[in-house]
Amino acid sequence: MGVDDNLLHESVWDSDPELYDLMKDEKKRQRRGLEMIASENFTSLSVLQCLSSCLHNKYSEGLPGKRYYGGNEVIDKIEILCQQRALKTYGLSPDEWGVNVQPYSGSPANLAVYTALCQPHDRIMGLDLPDGGHLTHGFMTPNKKISATSIFFESFPYKVNPVTGYIDYDKLQENARLFKPKVIIAGVSCYSRCLDYERFRKIANENGAYLFADMAHVSGLVAAEVIPAPFKHCDVVSTTTHKTLRGPRAAVIFFRKGVRSVGKDGKPVMYDLENRVNQAVFPALQGGPHNNAIAAIATAMKQAATPQFKQYQQQVVANAKRLCEGLQNLGYKIATDGTEVHLVLVNVKSVGLSGAKAEFILEEVNIACNKNTVPGDTSALNPSGIRLGTPALTTRGLKEPEIDQVVMFIHSALNLALEAQKHSGPKLDEFKKVVHSHPEVSESVKALRRDIEEFAEQFPIPGYPEY
């Protein structure tokens, strides 16, 4: 007889009511608020069911058929199914592309790509963080290397045009000729236009560089064929599986197979990325994969191949365009003067606010977004903008008429911020105190929050109803 451990069979609401209450509080916050962080979404019930399944219990270091532990017969089938679905969702032939579905999340996936393609201190070029790039594409200040990518490799950023907000491909080409990078990264974290992968490819070819696309933010749009895909022009493509793809918090890496080029002797030069990428993920950087997450990726990929998902992504972009137009009509300046994807980058300095103050006042009325640098900013610590995204709102069923109401909520909140700023000093702490203590401002904030919560509760959230 084993030990009679009742804790193994109790639900969290019975065994840990303190924690369960916090989980319910978070569900209430999500249900009563407007999530507009561009990298967030609400995943499906089936994804959540995979994540909380018995698959979590199994160790399975290695790849299907080549595990370092026994008992992986079923796990192998799940991972192979996930690989097949990932390739099919993006229309990729298994003869030309392979995929690793084991990365824990986007940042480890990108580090695995660099580990596969580069030696320590090899050169890479990615979009600068203040211009809409991601930390994993390299970032450093004059005094310090911030990103591990810049610590382990020699990174040189490319930039956007400070006036138009568009990537300056001519300058990228000019600098690449001097810098001679081993890898060029075509990827963004806050950029509202589609990338010119063909131009990236030409620049990479000029310098004998690998072209690596990080499509984490737009992978759902790519899967639904709403925007151009990177695969035709790239050697390696990584993506997270949440964000617009609406799956679990995980990542995958796609890598080219077959002929890379033809040598001077006329013989084909073959890609050798499969072993390099797979070995970078394990054993170089990770241990056992999270099999529950791999199953969740598999079901998310199945959903992403449906007509309903395509309609969803079309609505995501339509909502972003409507959000953009509504804010522009109210006098707000938008980076690149528009959007083609799921996000809008708003320059609130144009109306007299900082990004931090705008983010704070919106959170006070239960609209979640993030402060963000805009073209021309010199400091990521004091940005002039906010980033607004539509994937999560669209998942909840909002369409253009509801987005119009969201625009008015945002405008009302920012007007309250301007009013609070009249009574505070320039510092953020002083501004926050006024928002909470000034009678007229604080009451107006509370009233707006009540209106937003009443509006938000009309729209359901997928998942478990209890929490």
C-alpha cells in the first residue's frame, strides 16, 4: 500500500484557497478590463486543457525515436504530430523545411538560433530596440551591453527613418557592407508595417549572411495568409506560439533543408542546419522539453489552419486599422502614419504626455498597454509612445463599432492625464499622486473605470469558467 496522500487528489480551490482567490482575482481583472498589450492574447480551452494534462509528468530529453529516457512511445507521436501540423499550417514542404517544437519560449528559441548559426563573437544585425526591435536581436547602451545577444555576439543595429518611422533599408545595406554580419535578423517587437523580406534577402546575399526571421509578433497573421510570409526568403524562422498565433507560451524554430546554393564548381552546397538547430536546443541550451506545451502547440496549429482562424486574423488587422484611424481623427500622431498588422504605435508626446504617464492612466481605468519608444526617441527609459494591440480584444469578439468605443475610452483617459498633469510636477510619482488624490481627477478616473468595466464584461473570455 502506498502512502495515503490526499493532497494528490484535491483541487486547488480545496487545497489552496488563498492562491485560488488570487487566480479568480486575475480572471476578474481580465474579464473586466481591455487587454491591449500587443503581445498578449486569450488562448483556447483546448490549449489550456493540454497545458494542465498528464503530459506534464513525462521527461523526454532528445528527439522522437532518440530519447534519453524510456516510456516515450506516446510522447514521440505527439511531438511528430506537432511538427507535421506546424509545417502544414505555414504551407511548408518537409523536404525543404524542418522544425523544432521544443523551445520553452521566444527568447530561448532565438538564442538557440544564434548558437546554431554563430560562433562566440560572430557579428549579427537586428533592428534597434528603441526603433521597434526586440532585446534578443541585440541591444546595448553606450555604457553597457544589455542583451545576452550583445554580450555573447557582436551586435550592430539597423534603424528606422526618424521622420517616416519605416525601416531604412538603404542604410542597413550600407552598414552591412561595412560590418559583414554572419546573421541578419528580420524581426520586430513594435513595428506596424510588413517587412520587406526580399530586400533583406538581397542584403544578406551581398554579405554571405544567414537571414533569420523572428516572426513572433505576426505569426498568426502569417499562418492566415493575411500578411506576407518570410519563408521564401529566409534560412531560419522562429516564432512564439502565443501572441497572434493564440497558442501556449512556447516557441518553434523552422530551418531550411536541401540545397542552399551552387558552388563555383557547379556543385550544390547543402544546408546543414537540421543538426545544428536541434543540438542547439538540446543539449546545448535546454533539458527536457515541456510535453504539455508541445501538445498545446499541436492543437493551436490545428486551429490556425481553419477558416475561422483566417477570419479572426482578418478582423485583428481590421480592428487595428480602425483603432489607428480613430486615434488619428482625434489628433494623435501614429508611427509610420498607419498600420498593416495587429498593433498601433501612438506618439503621445504629440499631445503633451509621456509614454509612462499614458500607460499609467490607462491602467488606472483598466486598459492594459505598454509604454514604448517611438521613432526619434533616444531613451528606452523615457519613451514618448504607447503600443496598442488588437489580438486579445478581437478574440473576445470586438469588431469595428466596439473599437470606436475603445478609441473614445482611450481618448477620455488621456484627457484625464492631461488634466492631472496641470496639477502635478514633471515627475511620474507626482503625477500618480495627483491622479489618486485630486478630487475631480480621481472621481473622473473612477467613473471612467466603471464605464469601461461595464463595457468589457459584455464580451466573454475563452477558457475555464472558474478561473
